[in-house]
Amino acid sequence: MSNRGVASFARPLLGVAGGADSGLGYGASSDDFSHVGQLVAVLDVDRTRAEAFVETIVPDGYPPVAVFGPDDVEEMLRTSRPDAVLVASPDHSHGRYILAALAAGVDVVSEKPMVATAAEAAEVLAAERTSTASVTVTHNFRYPARHRRIKELVAEGAIGRPLHVSYDHHVDVRHGASYFLRWNRRRADSGGLTVHKSTHHLDLIAWWLDDEPVRAYAVGGRDYYGPGSPHRPAGATTPAELRERDPYHRAQAGSGAFPEPTGQARRGMFDLPYEVQYPASREMTLYDDEIDVEDHVAGLVTYAGGATAAYSVEFSAPWEGYRLAIRGTHGTIEAFVGRTPDGEALPGSGELVLRPLFGPARTIEVPTAAGGHDGADPLLRRDLFEGPDEESRRLGLMADARQGALAVATGEALWRSIEQGEPVDVPGLLRR
């Protein structure tokens, strides 16, 4: 019953109009897939939240939706007899639900990252091999029209054999900081942001290259958030004082990007409470001691076919988006996407340029699309609930368990490399 689970999957299955996508991109929409599927049960650590969902979101007259807790996953599978399980809980909990469903022969759709650690990813791959069911991972960053067009250009040989990818991703001061006010800020819960967030980018690069990562090296650290942050207001000792003088809070004022203290449990989209995860007694700030994940990373990934990727990400930037260059033996593909924290497109944003080695450059037109995450979420839901169309099958848009596992292992290799100061064997993490 995460915001993402409710907005992007449960409500469309119920046939309830999801409304406009939120500023942080949880994928809400007006999609209606009630004609192809029925929601039979929900499971959440927060029973109050799950029951509030059933009482306020499930339409009157809808068939009963059972509510279960984490310890009841086997009972849920046995009594509700689902055809598929949608896993959209915090990353560290994905593994137990995926493994339980595979053991019961029930197909799984897992939010990315598939799991939080490479060790869990290896367990999922082993379980899938002996199960009649399979796992699909919702790597929706493959789906925007720009990314699909890049995939086509590379596959068509527009730049010859790909040699190197340069991918530089920026998460702005609102969006980036919001991760450090949620469970994502602890590696035990998220695997770190190189797993929780970077798997978006790492999977995308591997998909464009149609290749598998073999080695990763990275440097990075925690220099924006946590107790040692240079932005922590001097002399502030209480959460209230920190918020009042915090430059990140001032930068997001009026945007709704950060949860505000109300003296009650935090409430998410559709006014559903988080009494277990974010109770009133738990005040979070951007400078808490428990923050233990990197907030900026720069790495180099090598692939089995010989290509390399220079990858960087930061979670405290003046703008949101990325710069991309894919260089090949016959040319380069370049792309830029950028917007301010207020949503204003930066000059040149949306450009996709093909630069042949011999010949004039040309701008590739990319159609705009409505819907969450730059038009990706409606297409992803269509593939999940109605089945992939010809383009989806041709491009391999739906990510399988192997691809999900490699994205997790690459993200883990990045943070392990930072800790160890040396390159990390990516497939080796899946053989632990």
C-alpha cells in the first residue's frame, strides 16, 4: 500500500480514476484496467493504512478485498488464490514476497529495484528456475518515447558498434532531499540510492547496449545530507529549529515535496495514513544520524561486449534531469532533459541529436506523451495488464528477473566499490 502501489497499480485495477500524476511521480492516472483484472487482496505492515484503503478507495459494490499482514503472505496466496502478485513495498521487503509467490507458483510483478541486495537477487533467480511462475520488474524508465527511440537508433546501427555511454543524472534539491526524509535514507531498507534510484539508470544503459555489466568502479560519498552536512543550520538543536532555518525546506516551501509536521502520523496520497512507517512520534530531518547512504556517486561500468559507461548521479542539484552521449564506431547519440525544481524546462531540454561520424548532425523528433514519468507509466500498465504490443516485444520493454537482478547487482557494486576502493565483479555478487 505504498503511494506507488496505490496510485499506479491498485486504483487502475479498481477502475477508479487516479487523477493527475503527483510532483514526485508516483504514476497516478485515469487508466481503467478493471476489465482485465480484479484486486482480490492487499497486504501491508500497516493494517490501519490497508483498511483505510479498502474503506475509502475501493468502490462501493466492488467484490470484497481481503487485508493481510506481512506474516500472512502464505495464507493470502492460499486463500485469495491470485493469478499474480504486485510487489510495491519498501525495497528490503520485496524478496520475501517474491520468494513466497514463486514457491506457490504465482507470477510476480515487482517494482524496481527487484530486491535490495545482490544476495536476495540471486535467491530470486534460483527460485524462479524451479518455479512454474516468473518475475517481471517494472523498469519503467525504458518506456519514455525518447528512450525507446534511442534504443531503436542503437539497434539499427545508427552509430555503429557502441563503445561508450556517458550518463550524468541530477536529482534536484526538492526531489533529491525528499529521499532523505523517507525510508530510502537507510541502506538496510533501500540498499542505498545506487540500488533504489540508480537501478533506473543502470538498467536503461544495459538495455540500450543490449549487454550485461561485468565490472564496476565508483567514488562518492555523503556530503549534502546527514549530521556532517555543510547545510545543517548552526546551533539548531530541535527538528523545528532545523526546518525553520534549513535551506532545503526553504527551497521547497509551498511545493508539498516534503512532509510537514502535523502532530499526527504522516499521510500519503489519497489521505491514507502511515501510522507504522511514519508515526507522529518519528520526526525526520535531513541531518539525522541514521542517514547512511551516499548522496553523490561517480562510477565506471564495463560490459561483456566491451563497451563502457561513465555514470554519475547527485541528489542535491539545482535542476532535475540528465545529459547523455552514446558514442559508437560510426557516430554519437546525444540527449538532454532538464527542468527546474518548479518544473520549468531548461533551454534545449528534450533534444535528441544523432551525429554521424561522417555527415551532418540531425535532430530526432520525439513525440510528447501524457501520463506519469514522461508517459512511461500508462504504457507499462498496458504491458502488465493487457499484454505487450508489437513494439514492446520488438524492443524488449518488459524487464525480466535476470535483468532486474543485474541492475541491483550493478547498483550494489557501485556502493561496495566506494567502500572498498577497488573495482567490483558484478556477476560475482550474484554468485555469493
